[in-house]
Amino acid sequence: MRTPQVVVVMGVAGTGKTTIGPLLAARLGVPYAEGDDFHPKANIDKMTAGIPLDDGDRGPWLDAIGHWAHGRAGLGGVVSSSALKRAYRDRLRAVAPGVVFVHLTGDRKLIEDRMARRQGHFMPTALLDSQFATLEPLGPDEAGVAVDVGGEPEEIAERAVRALDRLSTASAQQ
């Protein structure tokens, strides 16, 4: 039996991190932490006002997520974080070296439609362009998988589990 992984579910706003994260955690039998809960109030206020966060805003947030992930090393866990830039993922890995990323990807139109339908979230659809402009997909040297967000949440979570299994198998064979 392999050691449970700590998985960061990443992607632009509206890809379903908050929906898929708990489903993935349940399938893996590990706890889930909502990345948005690690934001200080100033960040939430800024995003609610339609102002994109800058790297200075994101630093403490990424560190808090990284510390949670580090605390779950060897135990497993799933946490959501946009982790849009390589530098952000590097910062997470600096605190929690063993994290694996599940990058939720999808067509911009689908993501925008989903964002427009969700209720009570602080991230306005107007910030989606800045999210896509900032996004740096996983590099070939980064531990992680890309999972398409087309379909129902249960299907997406199942694709993520299968992709993580393939990644673990490939890593074990190296």
C-alpha cells in the first residue's frame, strides 16, 4: 500500500476546485481543505471588488496552504488553490515538497457559464480573463496531471483518481 498523497486541486476560477476537491478527497479517503478559507479578509475584499490579487497578496495565502499540506505529508489530503503560476506552485512545494497537482482544465466558455451560475462566491466573472492570462500550465517536470472539467462532477473526480493512479504507477516504475 502506497503512502497517501497530498493533492492540490488547481485551476482558474470556475473550474470546480471547490466541487471536485471534496469528491476527490472522499474517493481517496483523506480530508479536504478549502483553499479560499486560507485567504486573509483583505484578499477576499479585493477580489469581491473585482481587483485581481498581486503576488504580494498571494504569498501569505500560498504559505498557509503549504503549511497545511506539509502537515498532511504521509497522511494524505486534498486542498484547493488556483496555483496559476509556476512560481506559486514552487512556493507550495518549498513548504510541502511532496504535493501533487490536479490541474482542472476546460473551455473558457464552459468555465464562464459555470461561474455565472454559481451563487454567493466572491470571485466575479470579470476576473476570469486575468486568471487565464496568469495561468501557466503544469510543466513536464512538475508532479501532476491535467483533468478536463467537461461532464458531471462525479465523472471529473473519477478521471482525476484514474490520472493520479497512472501518475503514481509511472513514478513507482522510474
